[in-house]
Amino acid sequence: MAFSKLERSTAAAQVLEALREQILSGDIPGGEQLRQERIAEELGVSRVPVREALNQLEAEGLVRIVSHKGAVVTRLSLDELREAYEIRAQLEAWLLRLSIPNLAADDFLRAEAILAELDAAAPEQWSDLNWAFHVALYRPAARPQAVSIARKMYLNAYRHLPVPARVMGHRDRMQREHRSLLRLCRERDVEGACRALDAHIADAAAGLIAVLSSGPAAEAAVKTRKKKGRSE
């Protein structure tokens, strides 16, 4: 973890945002312990705003407070990941439906430029660029809160996908689906675009579940689900 010093006047909010962003981006992986002393020292604040931020992150489901251990970054179970993608599909289709009638030439140019960047991007850049493409299509819906919620759902799922798994044939398929979606948006084919988006998100969900259903990632997800079951 590496953070910049924060202004004390908004320390609690900034600690929360800094930690949330690093967890959602995958910079702080699931299972990692978050030590209050270290975070406070790196951010230049007392432990009080750090503790407040960790409590809020626990309420959001991103960390779990464990007795005698402190805060630990959570991993989503396979069922929780499926649900996250189901929510995304519903929410983003609604955003796209609202947005398509308002998409302008500049929006299409922005989306095309992002796809060109994605063609040459390194795997660790895909997450940000992929979401930037989607946002370019959703922004004209003028629903910033919904876009923010969708982004959190997207990142919370994507952080579970190991970088090597993002390389295996994923980009070509993803880009074909992106360009098909963009074409349908240009044609103002609302129903066709929403169907394409639903299939695109479902394909991403299936790919992630397949990766996590084999190997150490699957074991971690199963352990998380069992622990959650015992605590309910």
C-alpha cells in the first residue's frame, strides 16, 4: 500500500475513499489484513479516522472486523459474484436505455478512442479503460448516482479476477462485443443494444466464475462462503 498525506479537516472521508478505491481496484487483495497503525502513519492522520473508515468499509462489505486480528479485506463468494453481475445487468441496461436517445457525436468519438486504447493496453489497464468505455455510453443518461453504484459493483467483482486470467483470449472477445454494442448505439437500436449489453455482462460473469471455480481462487471463495454461513 502507498498513500499520499491527507488534509486533517476531511481525514475520515479521505481515508475511506483511499481505502475503498485500493480495495475495489485490487491493489489491496482479498484476505489482506489492514493495520490501523500503518495506515494512519502513511496517510498522516490519527487512528480515529482510520477506525471510522474501516467501520464504514465493513458496513459496505469490503472488510470484515475479526476479533484479535482487526480488519481483513473480504472476498466475495461465487453466489455473491453472480448476484453482483445480475445487478449490473439490470442497472446498466436501464442506464443505456435512457442514454441512447441522447448520445451525441462527441460521445461516439470518445467511446471509439477508448476502444483504440484498449486494443494496445496492458492487462492491468483493462479494468479502467473497460469501465471508461461503458461510462462514455451511460453518461448522457444523466444519472451519476446510478453510474457510481454500477462502477462499485463492477470493480468489486473485477478485483477477484487474477491478472493472468485477464489475458487468455479475453481482449479480442471483449472488443468484438464492445464494437457491436457501439454500432447498435449509433443505430439507435435501443432493444438490440440492451440485449447486447446483457449478453456482454453475462459473458463476463461466466468467464469470472469459470476462473474462480478452479484452483486456489475457488477454494478461497468457498471458504468465504462457509465463514459467512457460520456467522449468519
